[in-house]
Amino acid sequence: MILRSAPASPFGRMVKLAAHVLGLMDQITVEHSDTIDPDDTIRLQNPLGKIPALITDSRVIYDSRVILEYFDHLGGGGTIIPQDPEARMDCLIRNARNIGIMDAALLVVYEGRYRPDEMRVESFVEHQRDKIRRALDQIATESIEYTNDDMPDISQIGLACVLDYLDFRKPINWRDHCPHHVGFMQSFAAAVPGYRVTLPPGLDPSTLR
Ligand SMILES: N[C@@H](CCC(=O)N[C@@H](CS)C(=O)NCC(=O)O)C(=O)O
């Protein structure tokens, strides 16, 4: 399988981490994609021109949610996504929230990257930051337990990717909202396979921050 991704992508990191956790990385070749380049083949593989996209023998799978579902299936089912209906629903909602934070953080980044200074709309950026703040405030009310050697589920994998991405791009400081998640990040970083090798470029491991 070929995974089209880029080192800074939080969505790409989430699926890479899931593949590490499930021991699937030896079946995957990661191929860099530059989504800004109009000649990059990602636009032929995924009409939306977005990463991650997973190319298998039979199809191209996008987006990150669907790739995670596929990896869970390859892992035997009920591995990174619980099978029990209640636990599954909780996990999928948390995953949707993680992805929503990534979307909002990315829009903050894109506002700076794609618009000239005089065209930036600060109220739009604040609107996105507020989504991140509200989501983090909700996360802060939930107990999150990660015990070394547990197989993390997709909501835990995604949360680690979210918090690191917020440290990487700095749209806001997540520790102001959920300071007790520092402990989660430290145990996750110390125990989960692939954590270090998938870090965004130049970001220290959570154990060093
Ligand atoms: N909903 C998608 C979002 C993926 C996404 O937005 N990826 C970004 C990179 S981090 C991208 O491809 N951006 C290029 C674009 O929007 O044209 C998923 O979960 O996979």
C-alpha cells in the first residue's frame, strides 16, 4: 500500500501512528505529496486533492476517518475502534472532535499562508480559534486514561496528534485549557510505537516539552 502524506499533516500523522500501533507499517510505503503543486498526482488519486490518501490494490481510500476504519479492519476489527456500540460511538465522536480541531487549526494556518497580509480576516481566525478552545474545554472535562502497553484507540491517537499539532503551529496553547493532559501526552509519548518517528518536523517529543 502507498500512503500519500506529508510530514507536517496531523491527519497523515494520525493514520501513520495507527499503522505503527497495529504493526502495519511494513506493508506501507509513505510517498510525499505536495498538495499545493497542481502537478502532484494526489489530485488524480483523490479528487479533493487532500492527504492522507491510501492506495491499495483495489482502490484509493480517503479521508483519514475511512483509512482508520480500514486499518482497524486489517488489524482484525475492534482494535483501534471499539466494537461495543456505546464505546464505539463515544470513540467516533471524540475522533470527529479531534478532526474538527485539526480542521480549524489548519484554517488558521491557511489564512496566514494563502492570504496576503492586507486580506487577512482576523474575525475568521478568531472564529476558528474559538472552536479549538471550546473543544479543548470539553476534552478537559473528560477523564482520559492511557496506560502503558494498552493499545490506544483512534480517539487517543488523534488527541496526541491534535495536541502536538497545536504545539507545532501554535494557534493557541492547549495547556491553558487542559493542563492535566500533559500526563496523558507523556505516557502516550513514552509508550506508543511510532510516536517519535511521526512527530511534525522539528518538534521535540512530548517528554521533552
Ligand atoms: N477530512 C480530511 C482532511 C484532510 C486535510 O485537510 N489534509 C490537508 C493537509 S493536513 C490537505 O490535504 N490540504 C490540502 C487542501 O485542502 O487542498 C481527512 O480527515 O483526511
